[in-house]
Amino acid sequence: MQNWLADAFMVSRMFRLETEVDKSRHDLLRRRLLATNTAASPVLRALRGTPGERERPLQVWALDDSGAVAGGLVGHTWTTWLHVAYLWVDERHRGARLGSRLLARAERMARDERGCTAVRLETWDFQAPGFYQKQGYDVVCVIPDYPPGITEYTLTKQLAAG
């Protein structure tokens, strides 16, 4: 046992840990993780070099008569998924199904124009989990106290063929 401990200490190295924000190291880490993941996953390896490899922005806007933003959806597609990052409707226009229309348009675009088969999004308990469930989304993850006092939900939906 003592020999094993001595060997363990002999291979131990000293490292300096830094906490600065460093874009070049960030990019290096991203490239190395991408290479590691590609080597480890046949699915990701097959994806490399295809159009589905890159995230593509997807945005849908609702403008009122004056051209002001009444609501909008911001997301992106990646592989066969639409990820909705933001969906917002101005308080004056809530209850007019504008959120449902924005979401439906984004889903159609993702499915019909980009070949997506599913959608994912995150929302907090005071935002819209019930709204998304009414649109056919299923809760797949619940994170209580994120941030403290709030529950975060991850929801997904399978897109039916158009």
C-alpha cells in the first residue's frame, strides 16, 4: 500500500489555476472538446461537414400597425432540432394567441424548411410552462431552485410531418 501511495504522489503534478476570462483559451477548449466528442461519437462524426453541423438562427417577429415589435421568437436550428431561446409577447397583445402563432410559425419553418423533427426550450415556473404544454410540449426536466426560489422546466415536442 505504501508503494502505491508513493507512486501516486510521484506522478502528481503542480498546476496553476487561473480564473481570468480568455477568449483564445475559450476557443482552444471549444475546439479540443469538439475534437474529443467527434472522436468518441459516431453520430457526431457523421454530422461533421454536413449542413446540419452548424447552428442556424431562426427568428419570427410580430409587428403592429406602426411597425413596432408586438412579439417575437428567437431560436436556432441544429441537426434536426429547433431550440427556442426566447418567446415574448407585449403585454398589450397577450390573450390574442400571438404567442401560439409565433411558435407555430417557427415550428413549421424548422420542420418544412430545415428538416427538424423536434423542438426544445426552457422556461421558468412563473413564465409559461402551461402555455407550452397546451401547444403539445412535454416536460422532460425540472430543476427546482434554479435560480433560488424559481423552478426551471425543459420541454420538448416532436414535430409531426407536414
